[in-house]
Amino acid sequence: MKFLLATLLFSIVSCSSGTSAEEIPTPDYPTTEAGKTLIVYFSWSGHTRTVSNIIHELTGSDIVEIEVEEPYSSVYNEVTARARQELDKDIRPALVTRVENMDEYDTLIVGTPIWSSRLAPPVKSFLAMYDLAGKKIVPFCTHGGSGMAQSVDNIRSVCPDSEILQSLAVSGSRAANSRGEVERWLRTVDLIQ
């Protein structure tokens, strides 16, 4: 029963503590000529933030954390209840986060925790706010065992005219130690050399 509960916990919400973007040094890795790139992510309490900061360190790309107007509770059962309702009813929560210069970016690296096998609703809200036609979207997620699940299909449904590149799924429990995996993925999608 404890194993089932732990699996359910990680499949709905990925969380951990992370480092703020301001603390990340500039990258030692040369980036490619892919145009201007934005890392945008939502993290309930950490795994996705941790991976986003690793990506930021490796690429030197601009980075933005998605923040909702009505913050999610820090109580796990309350978060899962709200998330389930938002997912089942396709509710897109209102966001504080706005990117005024979205036209300047050619590529978006989009990070999400996997909640009930799907893209977290705040990420869906963010993507739906902009015309991302013609932009490259490079998805990654943190998860508790589901991999990318339905999240790439969820992104395609909101961004049908964007080019979706190869995704990366990082187990939430390994987020802090995922640098090598992230680096290989960034090379595969030509964001670093």
C-alpha cells in the first residue's frame, strides 16, 4: 500500500527544492546558432525548477518561471484535488507570468511536472496565451514513473503550428543529478555543441 501511495504521489505532482535562476553562473558550453531561446517552466515545489536551472546553466538562455494568480496549496491532498479538477475540466488557471517580448524567441524549452499523466494546467495556460506558430518547442518533464505520458500530445493540441522537438523525461528523484542526461539531450536537439 505504501508503494502504491508513493507511486500515486509522484505521478500526480513532482516536487523538490531548487536554486533560483539568479544563482546560476554563465555557461561554459558553446551554444548553437538556433536563434534566441526561452526556458519556461512550472514547478510546484522543485524538480522541474532544478532541471530548468541546469538547462539555464548549460545554455545561458533566458528563463521564466510560470506563476499562477491563485497559488497552489502546499498541502499535497489540496494540490492533487485542485489539479484533478483543472485537468478533468480543462481549466487553465490565470497566470501572473507574462512575456512581453515573445516575438523575439525562436525556440521555447518548456518544462512541466507530469500531473495525472498530463501537462500541468499552468503550462497549458501559458502556451495558450501566445501565438507560437513557427516556433520550436523543446519539451521536458519531471515525473514519478510515467515518463512524458500525454504531455507532448497536450502541447501539440495547444500549439498545432509549432515544431515539437525531441522531449526529455527526468525522474523527479533524479532531478538534482540529471546534468549529464540534460547535456546529452541539449546536444541532440542542437541547443548546445
